[in-house]
Amino acid sequence: MTRVFPIHDHHIRHSRTLIQSLKHIDDDSIATSLALSCQSMQEFRAGGLFINGGGNNHTASIFSLLLLDLILIIVVTRILRILFKPLKQPELGGIILGPSVLGRHGWFKRNVMPEAAEFLVNNLGIMGFMFFVFIYGVKCDPSLLKKSGKMHLYTALVGISIPSMLTFLVSLYMRKNMDKELSRIASLGVISAYFGITTFPVVHNILKELNLINSHVGRMALSMALIGDAIGTCSIVVFEAGKHGETGTKHAIWYTISLVLVLMFIMFCVRPMMMWIHKNTPEGHPVEQSYVVVILLGVFVLGFVTDMLGMAIANGPLWLGLVIPDGPPLGATIVEKSKTIMTDFLLPFSFLMVGTHTDVFAMSEIDWSHLEPLFFMVLTGYLTKFFSTWVATFYWQLPFRDGLALSLMMSLRGQVELIMFVHFMDKKIIKIPGFTLLVLMTAVLTATFTPLISIVYDPTRPYIVNQRRNIQHHLPNTKLSMVLCIQDDESINGLINVLDISNPNPNRPFIVHTVRLFELVGRASPLFIDHDNQEMPSNYQWMHIVNVLRRYQELKGKFVELKFFTVVSLKQMMFQDICLIALENEASLIILPFKKTHVSNKGMIHTINSQVLNHAPCSVGILVDKGSNNLIEMMAAARNIAAAPSSLRRFGRRYAMLFLGGADAREALVYADMIAANQDASLTVIRFLSANYVGDKEREKKLDDGIVTWFWVKNETNNRVRYREVVVKNGEETIASILAMNNNDNDGDEDYDLWIVGRKQGINPVLLTGLSEWSESEELGLIGDYIASEDFPSSGSVLVIHQQIVRG
């Protein structure tokens, strides 16, 4: 056998091995030779470059080693994240630096990852996992458990109970081949329960990267994972009590008493304080820095308390996070303040800690019979988890692909599982070979299932409709359904004006589905609230806007019907909720606001508009409002509608429509015709034609001629409508004609109040030659972008129309 002893000689810098043969005569006079390997403990200091002289090794400084390890793990993790992004395996960086790869080499082990540095890395790694579960607790909304439907609850229970029971039966059958600690009933029970549970943070993080959080199946998976977390937390508590009970009944009793006291303190002392901070922070103002510092300090305090009392160290931070109100202002501030230190500093150490305990060579050095029971438990648990969930979806008649995607989602594993594996190691249930087996099989499972989810499930597939849902083909004398998207208070004025000039009337009443969009910050689960069925959450109030819209509805009477929705989501996924509302309510038009300059959420607006244009099941109108009226003026007008009904109309009476041909232009012309029906509206339509018909497509030209003829015949006797045609040879002449129209038509008169233009579908490219380099906002099209720019000498707002693309 080989034993390692430290030599406390400060003059010895390098390891040396002393082989000493000892003769030991036992009772049977058999000589045994023992090889004693003695290694010196490297002298580590807290100093650095400026106190390291004489050519000493700078890696002898613990702090320097810590910085080096941090640099290495961040760089390696980021590189692997880029290379293996579809696999979602952040712990691979730690494995690379661990004993399975680089840590296998003696020089790396001595100079980069010695025992002293490994000790610090492990402790920082534990802190990283503590903050990970804390942030998850802050972003989690436990009240969603009460809102889970029967399908979510029963499918989750089936997906938890069947894998857990079958894995437990397999473990009992193979129990005789297990290590002593693993073979205990409490150990087998907690490991079996683990295989049945899918944790919310893991599902949320992967679905977030796949842009599936807002999808129908994604919401189901998150709801079921939340149920699994509730059961999993209870399982850990029972397991801890069982482990204490193995050393004596009184220990289990004291553990239970400590647990109850800690929970009571958190619920009846900590939570009221969190609610007080939340309620006393003014809307739109940040939470006081001192409160944030105290809360973050509380993570360490409760971690220390729960660990001291024999509970899992992660329980304290998790419970603290759960009693902090999610979303703005408190939850959002906590997440914002702690996200960087957790994600970019502490979690890399957590992955490095996992990597240092993952040793594939340790697996090969032991007899397979020691790993065989755990291997078959893992195999049974993961396979039965997938198939039991899939079978349960058939009972609820979920579509085949949706059920398959849900089963894949509910089989995902990630950071929380790594925390569990470390906990199993801490409790000595498993050793290095078993830990390595669990990490590798979990990594393979997630790396396999994650790409399959993207292949199997397309969240935009429901928006692909083969029916025409646009203004041009809308049936006469029927309600026109619209979706009005509000992204901030500034956009409401222009949106109401567009709604008003669209001319709701007895022959074409409007049903307007108004959606207030909030970016998902400080919480994990997206929200979709129908105000007819659910209350507006206190964190996301917009009653001042609702009141303005209701006043406008009173003004229009039965010609306008309003429905209100609140959407809280990540900006790159908001389009899914918008498209869903449009799809379910058979909308013909979605109206989106747009700001060219001087707006804080310009990136959010651009993302939403682009995604909606790509996936909308109906036509889309994008409004660039150049008006200066604000919400205060709108509310003042709303309070006195009876006395000044025109105060809600800022766009005035002069409108211009630029017809450049194509599907979008035809849709825009039909919308302009709706405006022309207003008795006080003045409309000018300019049609642009290519000289000698160069670049014209015969089919598009016939469709354009048909819609223009229809419009002219309908408005021939309307003195408030003017129609002209302009022949141009290129984009420069097109712009010159628009400028001339703006200058000549408005000579001595007021400016046009609104410009209406088709986006880009079907436009003859000759009309736009040379304009592409001018474009800044692709979602507005070339002409719309120019008219909306500051270079165009008009204060009129711009409405860009995009006609529905029929798919499928």
C-alpha cells in the first residue's frame, strides 16, 4: 500500500519520494513490504508579484492560483459554450480542468490545482450554488402551483411516481452489490426520487435559450417542473431527517424542530420585512442599496444556519429567495445586482468544483460490479421518466409532436442535479467513481435531448394559417378584429389616434384586443393575463392606460369593443403571445408602435416588431408616431370627453398614401379607403409607376391595377380624395417625387398628418434602385424608413402596412 505524509521542511520546494522497505513479521512469520511515499506540502502564501523575489514560483501564492483558476475556467467554459452551444453543458469546462483531462498531468496538478487551491475552489463553488438556488427562489412564483391545471398535475405525478418506484425496485434487486452507504434505504429512496423529478431552474434555463418559454408546451413544462420542485424539496427534507435518524431518534427529532423553527422565522419574520420593502419602494425607483446589501448578506447567514443545524446548505438561500416578491421592484433589483457575481464569478468555480470530482480514470480503476447497480438505476430512471411522461400525454390527447417535446423537456438535467450529486458526495452516499458516472450520464442525456427538442417542436407552427386574415379580404358588414400592442406609456397616444382614424362605424365595428407588454425581469415564469378572467398583478399595473382607453370606448359607443391583456415575457419571445392573441381572436391587423430615436427600449421594440412581422397570422401595421402629446394630456382629454371629444384626435384630417405596388401596397390602399370614409378626412393617393414598365411583374401589375381601379371607382365622386400617378426611373426619382409632393401639396397649408405606405412585398425593384444603403430600420421598408427619418421634412406620423403572408 502507499501512504502520503507531509514534510514540514520550509526549504524543500519539490516533491520527493522516500521508499522504505519495512519488515513486519506477523503471527505466521510472513514478511510484508510496505512502500511509503512521502510528499512535501508546498508552501503557499497570500502574497503576490511584489513580494515574490529571487525567482520564486509565483504560483506558490494562493491568491495568484485562485485568479489563474478563475481565468482558466471562464475562458474554457466560454469557448466550450460557443463550440457546444446546442448541447447546453456548462460543466464541461470544469471537467476539462479536472483529473479527467488536464488535472491528470502532474505539473498541472502541482502548479495550477494543488490541494490548497482546490480547497478554495470547492468552497467558492458551494457559494456559487448557494447563489444559484437563491436567485432561482427570487425569480420563482410559488403561487403558480395553485393555478396548475389537472393535466399539468396528473402528468407531473405520473412522470415522478413511475420512474421513482421502478428505480427503487431495481435498486432493491441489486442492493447486495452496493456499497454500505448507498445500500441504505434512505439513500436508495432519495436517489430514486431524484430520477423522477425535473427541476424548474434547469427546464427554465434551457427553454430560455431555445426561446420556448412562451410556447404552449414550454408553459406546460415549466408548470410541471414547479410541481416537481415542490415534491423534490419535501423529498430532500425527508431524506435529511432519515439520515439523522440513522444515528439516533433524538437527532431526527432535533432536526425536525430546527427545521420548523427556521421555516417559522423565515415566514413570520423575514417575509413581512421583504413585503414592507417591496411596498414602500416607489414605482419606477430603485430599491435602497442598504436593503439589497442586507438581503445578499442574508444568503450567507441562512446558508450558515441551515448547514450548522444539519440541513442542506442550499436550503436556507432557497427559502430566503422564495419569500422575496418576484418581479419589480424588489425581485428585479436583487436579480440585477447579484446576476453578474453569480454567473461570471461564482458559478465558474461551481463547475470547476464539479470537474475536480469527475474522474473517468477512477471509474476504470474499480471493478464494474461496484458501478453496475448505480448504472442500471440511472438507466431505468431516465428511460422511464421519458416514456411515462410521453404515455401520459396521450391520455390528454396532446398532439404527437407536442407530447414528444414535453417528454424531452421533462427529462432534462442540469445545474440542480450537479448540486444534488455534490450533496450525495458530502453525505458519502456515492464516491468519486459513482459521482463521475452520474455526471457523465446526465451530460450525455441533456446533450442528446436538447437538440431533439428544437428538431421536434416548432413553437411558431400554430401561427401558420392558410386562410386570408387581412383587411383587403375582410368580409364587409362584419366586426374587424385588431390587436393593439402597447410597449410604454408614450405609445398610447398615437395608437389611439390610429384607432380613431380607422373609422369604426355601424357597418364595420371594431373589436380591439389591447395588449400591454412588460419585459420579464426578476422572475422566471412568463405571465399571460386575460383581464376578463384574471386580476391584474400589482407588479404590472397599467390602469391609467386602461382608463384612457375605456374613455375612448365610451366616446365611440357600440362601434368599439375593447379587450385587455397583460403579457410579461422576455423581449425575444413576446411575439409568441401577440401572435397567439391574433390567432385565437381571428384578428385581421396587428398594430405595433415604433420609435426612431431617443427611446430607452428601442432594442426591445425592434426585436418585437421584427419577430411579429416574420410570424404574424394576419397583417401588421407599424406606427411611427412623431407627435408630442403625452399621456398626461391624453388623460386630461379623457376626463372631459363630453366637452371636447376632438381632443383625442391629434392626427388632424390630411392623409397621404404612397402606392408603390405589391401586396403590402394593396393592403395599405384598402386601409386608406377606410380612412377616406371619414367625413372630415382629406386623402391623397400617389401611385408610382416604372418608366416603360421596366421591372414590372405581370401578375403583380394586374393585381395592382385591379385594386387601384376598385379604389378609384368607389371614391370617384368623393371630393376629399385625390389620386395621381407618377412615372419614375429609379429610387432617386422616387424620393424626389415624394419630396415634391410634400412641398407642393402643403404650400401654404398644414403638413400631412399621417403617411401611409406598404412595407416591401411585391414592390418593383426599379422604384427603389440605389436606396438600400439609406435604410436603418428594416422592419419599415425602404420608403417607410425614409419618410419616418429626421431627414424627411415632415412632422406627420407614418403607418407602414405589411400584408399577411399566407403559409401552409
